[in-house]
Amino acid sequence: MPADDSNPQLKQKKMPTFLSSALSVLIKAAVLLMLLFVFDRLLPSISQHTQSFVIAKWQQLSLLQQEPPTENSLPSPLPEQHLTDTWGAARSQGRSHEGIDIFAARGTPIRATTQGIVSKVGENTLGGRVVVVVGPGGAGHYYAHLEDYADISPNDWVDAGDIIGYVGDSGNAKGTPPHVHYGIYINGSAVNPYPLLQKN
Ligand SMILES: [Zn+2]
């Protein structure tokens, strides 16, 4: 007896096969659409993240390759204010002054003296509210006794002249005339910022 396609048993078998293959195509299409949707949402953020990571690394490398600050090369963090060399002055507990103090009215904007990467926006006991920027040559630029910070966070890039915070008397300067304590650290050692700053 030849194979009979009209055999109701065979027909019953064909219908589910057709349905299941149609269903599997539909499921595949749905999964594909979902994946496309997810990638569409995800990819731009991944590539943006990768981009900013690569840019940050490139900036760090180029910073390290630049020369650390030289004499009279840095704009003042408080350009309108008179500079005095207070480096090395005696401080409490036998410490000597590892930086210079520049006085100005409370709330005066403090400007970055170099381009660089913000490495700290936070508090310590002596400095109160402080900002640290790592600049050319890997030099650390330390701004202390801030009243408040500018809208910056660690790993942000700043250019020379950008506002990083505001003059205050936080930390062990509490109750003294508001000023910024500005320190520069090259290869981990404090150096006198005064000769490196431009004088008006
Ligand atoms: Zn100081």
C-alpha cells in the first residue's frame, strides 16, 4: 500500500510540525528583536565608557610626560591677591609650613594653577576641606582650608584657571582670616610654591 498523505494520522502530525516551526521562527524573531533592543541601549554606553576611559588614560600619560612646574610659570590660585612667601614658617607640633597661605575674602573662587586630574575632593584634620589636582610631571597641587568645593569630583579633568573651590578657614585654620593654603608636591616631597608662581 502506497504512502497516503490524506491519512488523517499523518495530517495531524503535520499540523503540529508546521505550528511549532512557525512558533520557533516567531520566538527567534522575538529574541532577535530583544537582543537588538538591548544592544541598542547598551552599546552607546559601553562605547562612551570605553572612550572616556581611553581619554583619561591618555591624559594621565601626557600629564606625566610633561615637565613639572618651573619658576614663575604658574598663575596664582587667587589671581587678584598679593603673594607672600610663607614657606617654612614655624607651625604647631614642630611642623614647618609646607606651602604658602594666600588670603582673600571668604568665598573667593580658587583657581587651578595647572591642568590636571582631580585626585581628591574631601576632608582631612589639618587641611579641612581640601582639593588635590595631579598636574604636569605628576606634581600634586594641594588646596586647603576651603569653605566649599566647586562642582568637581575625583578623576575630573581641570584646566589652569578652572574654579576648584572657595576660600574659607576649614581644618586647623578655623577662626583665622580666610585663606587658601597652597602646596606643591614633586616626587612626593613638598616644594616651595612661591618661586613657581607668577607675581603680578
Ligand atoms: Zn598654610
